[in-house]
Amino acid sequence: MADRPPTTSPSEDAVRGALLGVIDPELGDNVVDLGMLRTVALGGDGSVDVTLALTTAGCPLRAQLMKDVRLRVGSVPGVTDVRVHFGEMTADQKKKLMERARWKARENAPDTDIPATTRVVAIASGKGGVGKSSVTANLAVQLARRGLTVGVLDADIGGFSIPRMLGIDGRKVEAEDRKMIPLEEPVGAGLLKVLSMGSIEGTAEDEAVMLRGFMLNRAVQHFLEDVRWGELDYLLIDMPPGTSDIQMGLARMLPRTEMLIVTTPAHAAQKVAARAADMARKGYLRVAGVIENMSAFTCEHGETYALFGEGGGQRLADQIGVPLLGSIPLDAAVAAGSDEGRPAALADQGLVTDAFAALAERIVTEAIPLVEMATCTARLFDAVEEALGPPVAVPAVDA
């Protein structure tokens, strides 16, 4: 390249255009739009100096980026030599780069078999032990009791418990045309469609699932893309605790997901749960509200005790600027129902049943209402055709 005489003087626009083809393989976007390009300096002899700002000086992709810059810029007419220099981003520049990368991933989300009208709800927490899975199971049956079709995806790959809680442990999913078919369980006038790692042949609840972060994310992707979910009103996703690969992957695969944050009344739990909300927002997911679990315990004599403290749910809701959608009382019936495969919310009455019924009501009517299709143009045309009969064909008339 250095021996090639310049035929024309390269322009800065041409060099920047070539750099649009240099992709950061980890972030999936080009170095220009990611804000990594710091300067382009043109020499009179056709040489070009390109300076990139890396997230860290010891970036492992440094050699790859250097090679790609030299190849791309070296192909620009008039360029005789390419020198690549590196700097390090400031904290603010790193933040902007990650925002751009997340937005890019959101815009290129893969296709799934989940209907566009389905309300996708991730139920998350910042830590384990707050009863997130029991909230998912009991909320699912309360939504189904309203006559809705509710999908339940157990995304806690290594700590799955949904099959046992819903009384379908031991049943295994089948495949049809290379698609998994979720397990179905009627609930009142509604229907549950459930998929979990525990429903896959050869997986037992007491066996460890040994997968690295990338493979965990791929497992969830298979559950979204390679499953014949069919019609769904809601899809509840029981998330693993924390803010790791699966959470970030979900933001990329299902950017229309809305999130419910589960916490206990304790102040410490509230602080940790705030991280889950922050993760969701950094992935451009909407946080729809907070659910406080294990709130006050009421004994058989009517006395109420705040065994795990009080106010954590409201404090978290106030902190992240969303509504507190419900408080689920601490009740032994929840644990017993989870162990027996009959969620406590299925009982005809009781504090737990009432609490989950009220939570389902707020979700359906306020926080995450169903997509109303009755007023869309296609439905209106269908209704008119049904009332008047099919349109009569009119013969064409030549002008």
C-alpha cells in the first residue's frame, strides 16, 4: 500500500465512509456510529492517520480493529498509507457508546413465534429469595381465571421451579415440525401454556444445569423462537435473579417486553431490586410497576405483623417513578401451594387470592392492558363483511 502512488487526494468524507464498514464485533455496530472514531488526519502524500477511542486501553479487539481500519481505509482511492492510533474513552463517552449499542440491538431484534398482540411481561428481581417465581405462578393462574390465554416462560434456566409450582412437573414437551409445543393446563375459563427447562426431556429439578452465560442466553432464545406458542394474551417470563446475560439478551430479542419488579418490604431488598429496574431501562424496556411480596403476616386471631419490615415496595416504586401495583401478604398457603403444585391464588377466597386477583385486575386494566384489536381497520372490515356478506365482484370497464 505504501508503494502505491496517489492518483487522487482522499477526502475525509471518503475515509469516514470507509470506516462505516469497520464493525466492533462485540457490539455489532460500526466505529463511527458508536462514537469510537476520534479523528481523521489527511497527509499531503496520501497518508491517513485514524484515531479510535477504545472503552479500555487494553481492549482485546484492538488488533482486529487495527487490521480492519487498515483494510477499509487502505481501499480508498488516493490513500498510500494508513496509521492507526488508539485512545481511551471517558466515562461519559462509554455511557453513550453503550446506549447506542443497546439501541442498535433493539432495532435488530430477531423474529419470534410470539404474536404481535401478546403483552410480554418479564417478572424480575435484583436478588433471589423474594418469591419472584411464586408471584409469576400465582399471577398466571389469576390471569387465566379471567378467561385469558397466558404463556409462562421459565427463563430461570439454572433454577427452574415453575413446573412444580404449576403442578406439571414430570410432563415433557413434544416437538412438531421442529417446534416445541408448550405444555397446556386449563385454569377456569382460561389456559396456561408453560415452557421450562424442567419440561425438556432429560432434565430433572434436582440436577444442575451447567451452561455458560452465552449458552444460557441461547437457551432463552430457543424458547422464544423455536416454540409454537400460538395465540397468547399475556406471556409472563420468570426471570433469573440479577442483571446478567439473560436479562440483556431479552432486551435484544423482545424489545417490546415490559417489566414488573418484585421486592420484599425490607429496605435492603428494595435497594437491590432498583438495579433490575435500572438494567431494564438501559435496555430500553419499560418498567410497568412494582410488586411487594411477603408483606405483613396476619395470624388467625386477626393480628398483623410486619415480619420482613414495611414500606419497601412503596419506597422502590417512588424511587424509580412507577406505581406499586400490589402487596402480597406473607402466608404459609403460598409455600404449601407451590410445593403441592396448586398455586394459592386458585383458592376460592382468602387474603392471598384477593391480593393476586387485585394485582391481575390492575395489570389488565391499568398497567399492561391487553392490545385492543376490535377497533383496528382489519377487524372493522371483517365485521362489515360478516354482516353484509362477501363483496360482489364488479366487472372491469375499459376506459
